[in-house]
Amino acid sequence: MKVQPAAAMFFAVIAASASGGVEAHAQPGGQPAEAAAPLQVAVPGEEFLPAAVRAKQQDDFDNPAFPFVQAGEAAWAKAEGEKGKACKDCHGAPPEQRVTSAVVSYPSYARDAKQILTLPARINFCRKHALRAPELAEGSDQMMAMTAYLRWAVRGRAPTADVSGPAEAVLEKGKELYFKKIGQLQYSCADCHNQNFGQKFGGETLSQGHAVAYPVFSLGQKRMISLDERFRMCNRLARAEPQAEGSPDYIALELYLNWRSKDLPVTAPGVRP
Ligand code: HEC
Ligand code: HEC
């Protein structure tokens, strides 16, 4: 890997504080970025967590994200908006197979919206057009509740990225972005998550950066964190410009992550330190 002086120092720091456990799978250099840093085996993020955090995630009664799941379930059945309709009126309660199949494949191309939608964008599309209800803000308790509920409903199922049609080019773009060095520190996502997973970084252990646990509850921040917010946190670590929710780059990255973690079951809603 070609590293700038600042980056070399950064990785020296994380290497020096590495505490054994999972080994980083650094690849020999001299090859194109992607070939030099493929992910050999997909390891879920939970493997890199302290045991107590992992246990919290697995126990619905102890998982601090679970009240959001319950609020989402209630909202699913509640009539809202000018049309006085509830999600369940069109999609069944609990959500029918059709919905759950879509949830594991999002972001994907939606024929009615004529664009690629993430799950929050899909929820807002239906609120706006099917319910005539106000859209939900990113990171709002209501949006966190609905995404947590729908992702919880597909727990244990593997993501099935639909990369046909217009999604194909978006997947390629996502892959490119994942290996692109960005920000003042010139780190790519792959520098941290493909080449240095298992290493200590600050107080945390770098995982492979899968999205299957999202949205998650952060114990440190005592609130839910969306995937886009995690992307922004990662951008800041590279001292790169964070982007707004639903930016084309974030949609492409999310689609790529969904494709990349197709062997890992959804574990949402996750719990993180
Ligand atoms: C009036 C009927 C209607 C209501 C009410 C409705 N939707 Fe939808 N929803 C649709 C249609 C139509 C699609 C697109 C199906 C397709 O592309 O084949 C869809 C698709 C979806 C999908 C993706 C699954 C799929 O089949 O593509 C999700 C997730 C979803 N809606 C969530 C919601 C949520 C959350 C609510 C409540 C806030 C809601 N919907 C309310 C009509 C509705
Ligand atoms: C400077 C190192 C660094 C870079 C670069 C970086 N991340 Fe991260 N990322 C982290 C840290 C630290 C965490 C929290 C611990 C963990 O799960 O790795 C994290 C977590 C994540 C998670 C959540 C994993 C989980 O299971 O909770 C995802 C998804 C993610 N990153 C995606 C990305 C993407 C996409 C990029 C490129 C845009 C990126 N990261 C770039 C350091 C980085």
C-alpha cells in the first residue's frame, strides 16, 4: 500500500497498539488497489466487539435499540397522513415476504420512484406518495424506529444485492469509491477495513466495515446511528468532507457494502460501544 507520511504514522500507531486477537490480512503491494486488498473471508462486525456489547445486541430485552423496533412496529400499523392509511394496509402485518425480500436488497432500483432508493428513502417515498404524510428527517426517532423495525424483521437473512439494470453502474461506482484514497490523510475505506481490520484504532477495534448491523445503538452516544452517519464518521477519520444523507456517493457505497457482505446475515439493530 502506498502511504503518505501522515498515513504511515497513523498505521504505525495502530500497529503499535494492536493487541493480538484477529490478525490483519495485509496483502503484498505492487498490485492495483482492489487486487491488493481483497477480503478473503467476511467476518461480522460483532466478532470485533467486547463480549458484553455483543451479548447486549443478541438479547432483545437488553438491546437498547429494541424500543425503536417496538415503536416501528406500532408506527407500521398506525394510520397517518391525508390518506389516513397505514403501511400495513398495503404491505401486511407483519410485513409480507415481498417487503422483507426488498429490505435485504436495498438500496435497489425502485420502478415506481424510477431511481435507486435506500431503505430510508423508500420509507419516505411511501410516506409522501402513499400516505401523503410528511417525510421523516434523517436520524429522527421515527425514521430510526421504522428502519430498525424493518431491518429487525429480516434478521438472520443474508443481503441479496440486486445489481441488475441501472444498479450495475452504481455498484461499480461504489467499488471504485471504496478503494479510492480521500481526505487530507488519503485513506480509502479499504485501507482501514480490508487491510487493517483486527487492529486497534483509538479505543476501538477496526472491523471489516460491514453494514449488516445497521442501524445501530451507540452506547457511548446513547442514541441510534444511521449508516449514513457512520459513513460521515469514517469520512472525518480520513479528514475528508462528510456528505449529506442520500448523496449519490453514499448510495453507491451502501450498494457496494450490501453486495460485499452477501455471505453475512443481517444482525440489525446492532449495539456498538
Ligand atoms: C397505498 C399503498 C402503500 C402504502 C400505504 C405504503 N406503501 Fe410502501 N409500497 C407501495 C408500493 C406500490 C411499493 C412499490 C412496490 C414495487 O415496486 O413493486 C411499495 C414499496 C415499499 C417497500 C419496498 C418493498 C417493495 O415491495 O418494493 C417498503 C420497504 C415500503 N414500501 C415501506 C412502506 C412503509 C414504511 C409504509 C408506511 C409509512 C408504506 N410503505 C406504505 C405502496 C404502499
Ligand atoms: C481511518 C480508518 C477508517 C476509514 C478510512 C474508514 N473507516 Fe469505517 N470505521 C472505522 C472505525 C474506527 C469504525 C468503528 C469500528 C469498526 O467497526 O471498524 C468504523 C466502522 C465502520 C462501519 C460499521 C461497522 C460495524 O459493524 O459497526 C462501516 C459500515 C464502515 N466503517 C464503513 C466505512 C466506509 C464505507 C468507509 C469509506 C468511505 C470507511 N468506513 C472508512 C474507521 C475507518
